[in-house]
Amino acid sequence: MSFEGFVDGFAPLPESPLAGMLAVPDTDLPTVAHAGPVRVVVTGGAGQVAGPVAWCAEHGLALGRLDVTVRDLDDPAGATQRLLTVTTDLPGETELHVRLAGPVTPAWLRALDLLAEVEAVVALPLDGTAVEERVDAALDRELPVSLVGGSTDAAVDGLTTTARLWGDADDLAAGRRWCRAWLADDAAAAVTQLETRS
């Protein structure tokens, strides 16, 4: 199933094979009662990473994905390097998903190089800005991507684009190897729409 476990989302997360991880803002962690792994969305920068990671470890909450935004438009590579220095001790099963703001520039591409070196995931917004260019740049570095926001059609297009750039637009299963997840704004609606495509 091409969309199995594809949709991450905030509560309520539907019970469906298509549902992935429950997304939780780091500020809401004390309110979470969830048996499975979670995607913790860090609301600050690199300096705010250690607290949520430690909280999950202390309370037995499985940290499946750590979602952090690099907001420095002037020096995304430098900011990414600073982030990576504070994420070296993540639990072994945790995926680091890094959102890179700003346009595709040489500095933005250097940030991708850094993410590829540590086998992280670049999280790309589905806001209509150069999605294909960004996916192509990630795949050139064999760097997995995840998708953030946007519509169900945009998410399917993002997955299809990933599959096509990797070699075959119809091979969505291969596309999922590189397009790990989609953080949907409304996971329940997204799952319902994707179930008609599966």
C-alpha cells in the first residue's frame, strides 16, 4: 500500500493503516498520553531541542521523529550545523526532520549536504514554491524528504514527483523509500481522501 503510514497529524489521529505518527508541539508534551511513537514539533530553534528530547526519555515516550525548523535565511548552512551539534545524541530510532526556510540558494544546498552527511530528512513545505527543485536537490544527495502542510493533492503530487525523479512516477512504493511522511494539517480528512486512492 503506497500510503501506509504516510500521514502524520495532530490529534485526533484516525485509526487507519494510512496514519503515521501523532504530531505533538513540544509545548504540549506534558499532556500527551500515547502508546506509539510521536513526531515532536519543536517550536523554537536549536536551543530548544534538548528539553523535549529529555522529556520523552524520562517519561517513556517513544520519539519517532524530531521536527525542527531552521529559520536563518542568511546562513541556513551555519544554522543547520548548529542544530546538528545538539542532535548528535538522539535515540537510535529517531528520525531528524529539518525544515529549511528560504529559497534554494548555494547556502541552502550546503545545508542539504550537511543533512545528508548525518542521514537526516529534509522536511519540505507544500506551499507551491519550487517543490520539485527541492526534491531533486535532496535526491541528488540521496537525502530523504518529508512533506509539510498543503492539500492531499499536493502531497500525492509530492510523492509522485519523488518517484518520478528517482526513476518511475508510477512506482509510488519506491517513492516512499525517499518520501517518508506527510505532516497534514487535517490528518482525518487526509486519510479519508487517500483511502479512495489506495
